[in-house]
Amino acid sequence: MKGIRKKVLRLRNRLYRVIMALIGKLWPMDGRKVVFDSFGGHAYSDNPRAVCDALLEISPHITPVWLFTRPEKERQDMPDRVKPVRAHSLTAVWHMATAGAWVLNGLMPHYAVKRKGQLYVQTWHGDRMFKVCLHNSGKHGLPDVDAMDLAVIGSDQGEMFFRTAFRYEGELLRVGSPRNDRLMAPLPGEPEKLRQRLGLEMAWGVALYAPTMREHLGHTKEKQDIGALDFVRVLDLLEQKEGRPWRLLLRAHSTVSGLTGYQSDPRILDVSGYEDMRDLMIVADLLMTDYSSCACDFPLTGKPVVLFQPDLQQYQELDRKLYFKISDSPYWAASDQAGLESFLLDMDEEKARANSRAVLDFFGTDESGRAAAQVATRIAAHLEKD
């Protein structure tokens, strides 16, 4: 069945490529239309969402077209002006062929044909990271690197992997990751609004656990076992230390079907279905993860990040190589439950702020807090010119 499915996809891609090329020759571009895609159509989120929101503010005539695998899904924060379209449909092909610009945070579809005059903005979904990019892709770089017109970055490491892993030689807009603007300065009342939506009291402490995927689970779509981590002990410790209730949010990676192996407790809430990770980081007082790039963005809040890595050697052997030794970085990292609890007991606001600053400096972070607006301005200027 897999072999048949691959053949069907190859045929579809060839057909769509021909159709896109024909549309590009026969129909003019629509300078009011911009196509957005986040994580291959899985969510209204991340850098493309931040750019879309900013573009709507400065360009009231723009029509954002969003590609979704499930366009019928209700999305609370999606503006009315956004047009949802089913990804990989003929309608999506039409919009990509006639749009004035594309804004993506991953690869463009294999069948996509970029026409002259279109602007392709690549925002990628991690400007700073632990894991080596394109680890299984040889030495040829990002497949669509030649189509990209503008890459958005916010750190020395971001520049490094665009130049070396992606083999991108074009323009880099070093203004920061658009999704991080609100981490640095949430909108007035936004933390309260988000907590209310999630059923969280303002007086509660909120911990967020968001592990990265394991390669084999990304293919099998099985649930990811959290392993040796005892969430109940973590919550009990935090409540005893601070004298207030705590809740724990669990967020599975978008490529796996969920998390399993943890205890049942009313204080533990599975929010894997929540689309935008940025919102969850805004409400969280503490982040726990393993190798996820969210640990590279969360320090912008000044709040503590603790890495739980009991499988560090196994992860590097079976899943992904890392850019650096964790022990050579400023990260608070634990290999077992006792080590994790030791960090949680010892941390305070002052230590967290100092550690966050050290992590940001480690990556050579350069976030403007206005990245979304600056990217949107570049897109608007291009569309107006054409």
C-alpha cells in the first residue's frame, strides 16, 4: 500500500507542477493575495501567523490565504479576512500560482512552481536549536533554497544553519523570529485571556512540558512515552515550595499522536490539540522539555527552562545529532528525576533571569521585538511595487 501511495503522490505532484506552470503563464498575479502555510497545513500558528496578523494591520486590502489539512476546523483567533483552503487541493494550487507572495515556515510543496515576480519568504520554525538541521538530507541543502527570496532570522546560530545546512546564499533579514514578538511583550490583557481560555486561574503556577518528537514516532504516528518523568512529584514539589496551586500543561509534538505513560491527576492537562505553542509559553511560569527548540525561545520571557534528558546518548545515536554538548551550554539540564527536582528547588526569579540571559547570549540572539511588523512591511512593499 505504501508503494502505491508513493506512486500516486508522484503522479499528483507532476500533474500539479504542470498545472501551476500553465497558470503562471496564462493568469496574472494577484497583488492583494498572500499564501501562508505553517507546519505543512497543520495549524494557524508560529511565524506565519505573526506575519499574517501584522500584514493585516498595515495592509487592509490584503487577502491572506491559509493552507490547512483540515480547513473546516474552527480556529478561535483566525481573523475573518483569512481565507482557509485545503492544502494540496487544486484550489490551493491555484492560489499558490496566482499569489503575490508566499510565507512558509517549512518546505514548499514538491509540486510548487514559483513564478517571476512572486516573493517567497522563509521564516522556518526554529531560529535557534539543539538538533542538527537536514541531518538526513545529504549536502545539497534545503530543496527549495533556490526559490527563496528572503529568510528571516534572529541569531548567530540562525545565520549559521541557513548558510551551512540550508546552503542559502540570498538575503537574510535579521530582525528576530516574528512569533517571539509577543513572548517579549504580550498584548495588554493577553496572559489573562489565554489563561481563562485554558481554564487556569491567575493565582496558579503553570508548568509546561513540551518534548520534541522521536523520529520513528513521526512515521508511525504512535503516542510518545514520557519515560521516567514523574509529573505528580514535580507538582507536589512546586506547590510545597511556593505555597500555591500548580497546573501542568502537556504539549506533544505536532508530528506524533500524543503523549502517554504519565499518571492521571486533575492538575495535569493535555493541551496537545492547542494550535499555537506561543500562547502556551505566554501563560507558562516554567518550561520543561528535552531537545525542543522551544527551550531556545522561552528564555526571552526571563522565566526558567529546565531540560530533562535521561536518554541523551540514545537520542543522539538513534534520532538526531546535536550542534553542541549540553554540558558546554548554560542550560539547566537533568538526567534523572532527582536532578530535575534539585533544579526546581534551587531556582528563583533572579537565577532564572540570569540563566535566560546566558542562554540567549550563547546563541548570539538578536530579537527586535518588531520582527513581524518588519517582515510584513517588506511583503507589503513588494506587493505595492509589483
